[in-house]
Amino acid sequence: MKRVLMVHASVRTERSSSRQLGYELVANWHQQFADLLVTQRDLNLSPLPHFSDATYAAFSGELESAASQQALALSESLIHEFEQADAVVFTVPVYNWSIPSTLKAYIDHLARSGRSFHYVDGECVGLLADKPVYLVIASGGAEIGSTEKQLIEPLAMMGVTDVTTLHASHLDTQQRAQKLAEIENRVSNLVDSAAAA
Ligand SMILES: Cc1cc2nc3c(=O)[nH]c(=O)nc-3n(C[C@H](O)[C@H](O)[C@H](O)COP(=O)(O)O)c2cc1C
């Protein structure tokens, strides 16, 4: 493994459990792969624009306006960044039973018909190469709604199905220490099995 893309969605930086767990995963890879390059995309510090009229026009092939050309260029740069990575780590807090809206915006720019997926005989076919993707999800309690599905389904649509979820739950409860220890153990086991592969 040479390149890892980390996509962070927590509004917190220093105290974010999802980021911390993601960093632990990648720190372990650093020990195995000396020349590992890690690209950080922070959706809180550098939020992406929402899907817009200009983005819609660009995705439909209408490139008359400067705004739609910019929207296409943004989508292309995000897809290129994703394609360059050998593995991708999403660090994801649960907000109101959902992924953060900043991460939804990221997915909306990544999922472009004719580039990251297309339709063949009415069936959706992904156009991105499959690669290991880790969803490091942090939640205060147990109720996370469709958070995981909100990432797994669009990734699968684009051809990315090698997805591993690491969910640290109950972080805002008295079970926090126990739940963090459990997930950190899983992170270590994952790294051990990657080393053995
Ligand atoms: C606005 C907001 C909404 C939240 N909604 C949920 C929720 O629906 N379910 C849940 O279990 N925790 C919820 N939480 C708790 C967070 O998921 C939890 O604190 C998590 O650790 C945040 O991730 P972070 O530590 O990476 O920032 C919410 C927190 C905030 C600030």
C-alpha cells in the first residue's frame, strides 16, 4: 500500500473520536508501509459546496457557464483523488441518525453519471476500481439510523464494495471507555491481518 486518502467529517478536530480512531488505523499502517503517503481531506475545515443547479447542469453535460465548468472541475478533482488512493478511510460522526451534511455533499460530487458509474441495460454499473474502504463511525449512543448504508450504497453504485465498518458506539455514555477499547482492539486485529496477507 502506497497511498491512503482520509476523509474527515467531524466538526470537531482535537476531541473527535472518529478522527482519533482513523488516525490510529493509519498510524499502524505507517509502521508496515514505510513510504505511505496520506492525503487528508477535511470536510469541516474545507467544506464543499452543496449540489447545485450549476452542478446538475455540469453533470448533464451543459458547460456553458463558468459555474458549471467549476462544478465539473471540482467533481473531477475529487474523483481523481479517490482513484489515486490504494485505500480510503472515512472518519464519520453520527449526527441525527445520519452522516454529516458535509459528507453527503462529498458523495454528491463523487457520484457522477458517466464518470464514476453508468447504466447498462437499465442496470447501474460502477466505474471506479474497487479498493479497501474503512468507515470509522463514532456515535454517542446506539441509534445511528441509516448512517452506514448512506455510504455503503453510493460506494457500491460506483463499484467500491470492499468496505469495512468500524463503529464505536455509546461514546457519550458511561460505556465509552469499554466501547473505545473494543474498537481499538478491532483496529489492531485488522492491522495484524493486513500484515499477514
Ligand atoms: C448535532 C449532533 C447530533 C448527534 N446525533 C446523534 C445520533 O443521532 N445518534 C448517536 O448515537 N449520537 C449522536 N450524536 C453524538 C455523536 O455522534 C458523538 O458525540 C460522536 O462521538 C461524534 O463524533 P466525533 O467524536 O468524531 O466528533 C450527535 C452529536 C451531535 C453534535
